[in-house]
Amino acid sequence: ETGVTQTPRHLVMGMTNKKSLKCEQHLGHNAMYWYKQSAKKPLELMFVYSLEERVENNSVPSRFSPECPNSSHLFLHLHTLQPEDSALYLCASSQSSFGQGTGELFFGEGSRLTVL
Amino acid sequence: AQSVTQPDIHITVSEGASLELRCNYSYGATPYLFWYVQSPGQGLQLLLKYFSGDTLVQGIKGFEAEFKRSQSSFNLRKPSVHWSDAAEYFCAVGERWGYGGATNKLIFGTGTLLAVQP
């Protein structure tokens, strides 16, 4: 069992659909993240939740809506997406903080999203 | 703002040859530095990390990296590359974020795609 599990692994949706990506971590971490990975671009940090409170929102369009009901689960709700939103969406978790020699991020395998 | 530069987009080496992937960062204080690897269709796996102390750090799969403050670099090395090392490699710098610095954030470079010739 991997530490961070993402479902679905692949998703194809139309621009008018509503779907959700799910992430679950089994590592006992207290922070969770959504990153977007597009071709030929650096990984973009979208959202960070620490202790279930959102602490980072990098000017992400409102058509992406995160939800973190507890420290083990993270969702990314998608609605009225655009074709340019097609990408690999990576979930990660970590334990605060860097100062104790830990705090690295552990990633899931990603959800490949295609918007038609 | 912090940034990470990986100047080599694509590198090809022969199996058994040595490897060095370059990484330069921009950060005012002592950085937290990481190397991750991503195989096709997979997520990112941590190879190694530097927080403090010995500037030469050992990682998994025979990789090592050396932190050089004077050059703002954290280059990844492997003495003998195996075909299974073909993947994309990402360097990242970390910073504390959020209330009281309790949350970690990683800034990634654009990655270096490694191809291994037989």
C-alpha cells in the first residue's frame, strides 16, 4: 500500500462536467498539497492545507475548489474546466516542519486529467 | 522569491557512465534542498534531501548530492548509471510557510529528463 493514494488515476471530462479528485494519505502527516504538472512547465503549487486549514491558495481559478475534511483526506472539486486545465494533478503530504530534519513531501501517483 | 534552475532540460548518457545533474537555487538563508525522481506515469519519489550538516548527502538508488553554498548549487551525481535510472529528475528548495512557519512548501525546477543508452 502506497503512503499517498490518488483516485481516479485517469479522468476525461467535458467542459460542463463536475468531477472530483480524491487523495488519501496513510502516513500520519498533518499537511496536504495539490500540485499541477503541465508539460514543459514547473510543478505549480495550487493549494496547501495544514491541520485541515487552507494556508495557501496560489491564485488558482475558482473552477478548482479544494476540500480537506480531515488530515488524511483531500479533494479537488472540478467544474466548468477549460482544455488548458488538462494536466497531471499530484497530491502530496508532509509532516511539519523542516527544522527537525523531516518535512519532505510524499507524493501520490497523480490523476491524469483530460478536458475535452 | 525563491527559485530553482535546472539548466539541462534533457541529458543522454551511456549505461555504466557517470552522471551529474545540475541544480542552482536562489534563497537568502540556508536552504532545505531535495532531489526527486519521476518515472513515466508515476508520482515523484524522494531521492535525497539536505537540511544541514555534512554537505555531501547520500540517497537511495546509489545517488548522492553535494551542497555548495558558494555556488548556490546542489548537483546530483551517480558514479555508474543503470538503464532503470531513465526518468525525469526534479530539484526543489523548501521553505517554511503559513502561520508560525508550520507548513512546508517546495519550489521545483523544471526538471531534467535523463535518457540512458545501452
